[in-house]
Amino acid sequence: MSREKRGRAPGPRPDVSARKKDPLDFLQAIDRLEVGPIDLRRDRLVAPYTVARRGREESIDLVYRFEEPVFDPKSPADRNLAAMVASQIALNYGLFARKIVFRGAFDEADRRFLTEMAENTAREIYVKKLLEPNPFLTLENGNVPLVRRETYLRASLLFP
């Protein structure tokens, strides 16, 4: 039976490559990771980290304490520095999250830096921790497939 007789319109075939499953989809364990906004004091910064997964959210405060005053909470530069410090841990999750939301006063240079570091970190984790033998990591699926791509950052980075 020809294609036309089965009800398909003649013309180019649909692009099935867009529908192929990404072999790294199994790494995506977090729907959304949200960082901030920070609570800044002279001797500490507190940044809530919220993880959303399968309709549930859980939060924990990341707390940095210093032995002496290092921040002026009213200073925009200090608030910016504290937001950047609080964001560093989130960079480790770019390979495993769908979205990472950074709440804070980030300028264009900050956003570019965080994006570049998230891309670098995702690549580093994929190659050095997942592809190379790692006695501390056991995967249900067996080995992680070797996939070559421009970037291994799976998360969209958002700066609302």
C-alpha cells in the first residue's frame, strides 16, 4: 500500500531525529533548582536552595559563617559578591537539572560567567566523573553512553 493510500500527504518525511530519545535523559533528576534570594549579614550569608522534582519541593539553607564581619549588607557590591558565592554550588547540577534559577542582582558579566562555568562544570563531571572509571559511583543503567556534543549543560539558567 502506498503512503498516499494510508492517508499520509505526499511530501517530505517528518524529521524523526527531533523525536529520538536523548541517551543522557536518565541523568535529569531535578526539574528545577532555585538559589536565593540571599539573606546577608555582616558575618554570614544564607541562601535557600530549593529542589523541585516530580511535583515536590524541598528546601535547605546554605549558610556561610565568618569569624569576623566581612560584608556590608547595604553595599550593592557586597550583595553581588554574596550572590555569586551562594551560586557556586548550583553549578554542579547543570548536567542533572532541567532549570536552575538564580535569584539575585546579577549583571551581564555575572550571568555570562555563571553560564560558562556551568557549561565547563557539566562537561567536567560528564567526562571525569561519569565516563572515566569511578569506584564511588554505581549506575543502575550500567555504563554512561559516550555522547559527543557542543555542551553537556542540560539546564536552562534563569536570572529573573
